[in-house]
Amino acid sequence: MNHIPVLLHEALNALCIKQDRVYLDCTFGRGGHSQAILASLGEFGRLIGLDRDPSAVSVGIELAREDPRFQIIHTAFSRLEAALNVLGIGRVEGILMDLGVSSPQLDEAYRGFSFQADGPLDMRMDPTSGESAAQWIARADTKEIAHVLWFFGEERFSRRIARAIVEARATTPIQTTAQLGKIISDAQPVIDRNKHPATRAFQAIRLHINGELTEVEQGLTAATNRLEIGGRLAVISFHSLEDRLVKLALRDASRLPRGDPRMPLPENLAKPKLRLVGKAIKAGPDEVQMNPRARSAVLRVAERTEAA
Ligand SMILES: C[S@@+](CC[C@H](N)C(=O)[O-])C[C@H]1O[C@@H](n2cnc3c(N)ncnc32)[C@H](O)[C@@H]1O
């Protein structure tokens, strides 16, 4: 399945594209947002795409062949400063982050993200590095598993599920999404009719395996460092943990640090680096009807100030 870009017009508006400047799409995916940015750029504009998923990068390579204004780099966006350094780019005029997973990642069973399509239990956005979900599930102890399920999934039966996982793996290694989905479902004492019983646990394991919240925290700091004065940062998040993190990070960067009022702040801390632009934006009913994934999307926008 292809990926339908979420809040496309809203994100594009937020970026206030200037025709001949350089932009950064930190989450290229299948390039929906990137294509729209390129359509707004002029002949001398440039767009850099990043993605940690090699299959997204392959799509980006095709786009770069067709459009010389575009380049793609295989990297996590926490390392966006290193990527820009390699390209000899200092600051950019606008940065987009469309967080989370793409539809192909969820839909292709072999990626192991979904309890709905059986596949190998992987869940890495970048299968070329780090530990897969199956490897983690095989080695983590009950306490660590319960902590991840609670902290990243707000799963109220985290301990019970963790115990069930550890008991099950003692007899058979847990290697597929269907196996794990069943163990989690069987361990749930209460069934929520509106949600698959493994939804929270799968989200939690995915966030943990990909270090997603740390990525967002580091990515936002790096993005703020590399925005031109007056440049825009647009961030789309898809669940409450992620959105809370984005909201707090942008809010903190748009306020003066609290200190002793009698002590003057050092010059580099005397002004906030960001200014918040408008309120959080959500998808309208038409978009949600056309693309149910948009239901939970929240777009937050900030502008870089002249602070160092
Ligand atoms: C929601 S999709 C983006 C879809 C894209 N805007 C489009 O229109 O096709 C998120 C993409 O970001 C990538 N991604 C998520 N976290 C990342 C990170 N920390 N660094 C780099 N890429 C990341 C995922 O691999 C995925 O391809």
C-alpha cells in the first residue's frame, strides 16, 4: 500500500516555502510531502530528504534521478547536523518532521511491525542496524519488558503481559508477530472492544526498538540549531506520548530558561531560540474520512528567532 501524506496543505503552508532556498524533509517515507515541497520550490531551490529506512531511501534515489534539486540521505534525523555537514550545508530555511511509521512499513508483513499481518518479529525502521524486536524479546527480563510496555504504551497490564512473554519463550522462541500478538491477547484480563488487545504493547515495543522518543528529542534540538533566522519547523506527531514531547520541547525552546532573577543570563541564553506559530493543527473531517491515519495527527509549528 502507498503512503498518503497527512496534513499536506497545512504542513506546506506552515513551511512558507521560499522558491530558491534549501529545505529539509527529515522523514522522507514515500515522498508525499517532499513532492509537494519540490512543486513549490523554484529552479534554484533545494530539498534534502532523510530517512533511516533503506526502502524509503530507494524511493528517494529514484526521485533524485528525476529531479536534480533533490537529494536523499540514509540516516536517522538525530544526526541531521552531520548529514548537512557532509553536503556542505549550514542552515536551512525550513524543516519538516512527519513522525512515526509509514503505511508500507505497517502493511508489509516482512517488516514485522503489525499484529494484523503475520511476519518475522522485527520492527526496526532500519533493519540494517540495531536489535530486532525478536532479539530484544528473547533477552530482556520481566522487569525490563514490563517497564517498556508501561512507559511507551501506557499498558495497564504491563507486568502480567511481561510475565506471559517470559513464560512463553521458555518453551518456544517468539519469532513472529502473530505469536507475540497471541501471547499478549491471551494475557489481557479485560478486552477492549474498540482496540486490538496487542495495540498498546506493539506500539511500546516499536517505540523502544527504534528509540523513537530519544530520536525526536535530539532531532528537535538539531533542527533548531540548523534553522535560518525566520525559518520554520513543522512537526507532525501521531500519538499522545510523541505529541507531548514535541509540545514541551517547542515550548521550552520558546521560553527563557528560569534562573535566579538577580543574576543576568549569559548572552547565548538571553533569548529563546524559537517562537511558537499558531496553535496545534489537526486534520479536518474530510481528510480523516479519506485517510483514517490522519485522525490522531497533530501538527505543531515554530519559527527560529535570531538567538544564537
Ligand atoms: C510517517 S512516515 C513519513 C511519510 C512521508 N511524509 C510521506 O509523505 O511519504 C515516517 C517516515 O520517517 C522515517 N523515520 C521515522 N523516524 C525516523 C528517524 N528518527 N530518522 C529518520 N527517519 C525516520 C520512517 O522510516 C518513515 O519512512
